[in-house]
Amino acid sequence: MSPTARKFIGYILTLMLFTAFTGAVYADDWSNLNKHKQTKLGLYMTAKQAYDYTMNNMEKTLFVDIRTPSELNYLGAATVMDKHVPLVFMDSSGWNDKKHRYKRRKNKNFVADIGKALKEKGLTKNDTVILMCRSGKRSAKAVNMLADAGYTRVYTVVDGYEGDKAKKGKDKGKRVVNGWKNSGLPWTYTLDRDYMYFTK
């Protein structure tokens, strides 16, 4: 066996051992991740990675879309979603001048609702939970909330459902960079009532 082949095999074995001992799913370098997308658990996936992981581990993974009901209603949803549990709701009783949009109201039941969804699937706080929002910022906040509640394997989809905004060119300011939809992953406008979130 050549020295190059031995070196390559050694690298693969080291990576496998690292994955086994750390529980890491992907070994991407997230050191340059936007600070608003970083989490206490430090567990990240791209939309493509989240799709691949979920398809291969459906029984042991809870995939949750945490966008507002309006976002799902008008923009569609990933077909692999297990549950819709919004982190916030649109509050049409107020306006955010800085962000030029309606205000948002927190979902006070978010952590409890995730716990219920986990239990319904027969999973525990130590199983894999994947959270996806529009672009990865809300899901990072949600991961931190779940980490504080004792969850240990919660991943955020760093590019979210719609992706990041283009910084230059003809599409500057539009969400055309990465994300679930821009990656050509399966999604639909036809929502399944059984997966949707209802307030009482």
C-alpha cells in the first residue's frame, strides 16, 4: 500500500472515530457562521444535510418547521417535516418600524410543544431534533431554548427554508442564496392538517 493510500485511510479512520466519540453528524467548519446563527450546542446542518440526514434517520429524528403559520401558508413547507411548532406569531396589533413589518409575539408554549411532539414520536431529549426557520436565526434562538430545557442534540438548519439574501448583483436583498427551496429540495404548497399548529 502506498504512503498516500495509508494516509488517506488514516484520515478516514480518524474522522470515523471523531464522529463516533463526539456524536457529530457532519464535520463542516462552522467557525465563520454568523453570530446570530450560532447556538449553545454548536450543532449545525445545511438544508441539504438536514434533508439527507432526515431521509436516512426518519424514525430517530424530529424535524420541526418553526416559522409562523402565515409563512407556511403562503410559502409552502418541506415534505419531510414531522411537525409545525412556531417560535413566534405575527402580531398585527403592532408594527416594527426598524424591520418594516408587523410585530411578532412569542409562542409561550414552544418548549412544551416540542416536548409533546417528541413524545408522540417516541423520542427523548437525547434524540436528534432538527429545527428550520426562514434563514437560520430564529432556529438558533429556538435551539438555545431547548438546550436550556435539557435537550442535547438539537440542530439548526443554518440556511433555513428560504435561504440568505444576496449581497450584490441583480438579486441583491432577495433570498436567493442557499436554503431549502433554492437547493431544489422537496417542498409543497399543499399543507397536511395533521402536521400544522393550532392555537386554542
